[in-house]
Amino acid sequence: MNPVVTANPWEPLRRHTPARIALGRSGISIPSAQQLEFQLAHAQARDAVHRPFDVRRTAEAIEAVGVPTLSAHSAAPDRASYLQRPDWGRQLDAASAQALKSWHRGEEHDLGIVVADGLSALAMERHAAPFLAALLAELQRDEPAWRMTPAVLVEQARVAIGDDIAELLAARMVMVLIGERPGLSSPDSMGIYLTWAPRRGRTDAERNCISNVRPGGQDYPEAARRAAWLLRAASAGERTGVMLKDESVPVLRLEQDDAPDFTLTQGCGPVR
């Protein structure tokens, strides 16, 4: 009797990756179990995009690791507007801008911290606080100590909103933690974007990115180590983006003497 599902010979490789490989087939179709798993992952990704940002709970978790918080909102009044008008998500609304101006008392900061919902509030609720705890542990031995702003939690926000916030709080550099576009195996991936001398009009080429921060991707200690390296290098060289290469991990090279000199590096996800 023929089996209902024909197995794929690559099936043992599935234990090494969440990617949808070696699914097998039933006749000419995907097996029902794999089709249902795909539909579940798609539903989880859609839910992550539309999930409201639980600012209160996220702020409590961040404050518990020793980072004070402020709250703000982009110029996008709701989720539908945010998705249809990306430009609104890149700037603060008038009330938030005024509130941050009132909070700032003229002191300068080395680093502005922004926690933005982006396209996955779930990512921020899960990962912002434990990542910041790991980063503080990495930076605690630095002298002089980093002068940081409170973490500004922003609803309906995109990466560039950090430039507005850092200008208002007089920060020499800004670090934006943001929910990345959900994938079909990662509805809760967090991205980190670093920008030296932030101001409105900065381009994506002037930012460094650390992508896929989550326990199933780049874990907190590794992401914190890379972020700390970039922060120190950016502060020393007064630059980020294409002018600052991430050399926090060794460069991998082919061993053969007669092989071409290829350099293998890690990339990062698309800028939001």
C-alpha cells in the first residue's frame, strides 16, 4: 500500500533550521499538516503586525532592569494610518514633541534610547527589556560611564523617529529598538539601529543594523556584545552606517592557498 505522504530525502535537515524545507508531498500537493502549519505561521505574522503595543507592561519590564522610561506617539494616529503612511511613523506628533522638550533640561547625552513598536509590538514586549539588561552589563565597565536618556517608548513608530527624539533630548547618538517585519517563522524579531549625530533627514546608509534579535535568532548576550562594540566604535570614530563596518566578529576566510580571497560577512534585515 502506498503511503499517503511521500517523504522528502532531505527531511533530516529540518532539525537544523526553521525554514520550510523537505516538506514531502501528498500526490502533487503539500501534506495537510504542513499546510496547516503554514497557515498558522501566516496568521501569527498578521496578528503581530496589528497587535497594539502594551506600553505599560513594556515600560514596567524596562524599568525593572534599571532604565527609566518616557512615552511618546508618532504622527500616525492609528494602525491603519501607520501602515498606509510610513512618513507619519517617522516623526513625532506635536504633543509628544512638546512633552519631550519639557522633560529635557539642557543636559547632553551620549546615547538616546528609543523603543518603537514598528511592525511587531510583540517583539518589543518580549525582547526590549532583556536586551537592555544584557547591554547595560556589557557597558558597565566603560569609563567614563555612558550618559543615557530614558528609554522613550513610541507607538506607531518607524526607525527614523529616533532622529527626532535624539535631537530633542540632545543625544550624540541614538539606538532604536524596533519590531521587524514578521516572517513566517519569526513573528517577534527585534531590530536595532544605531545612528551617529541623529537629526531629521538622516538616511538609512547612515545607520548600522543588528537584526533578528530573539532567543531563536541572535540571542541577547550576542546582540548586546555586538551593539556595545558598535557603540564604542561609533563614539570613537564619530560615524555610523557605511562608514563603520561591524568588526565585532572575526572575518571568515577560505583556507585554501589557491582559492580566491572571498570575505564572508553577516548581513542584516531590511530597514523599516
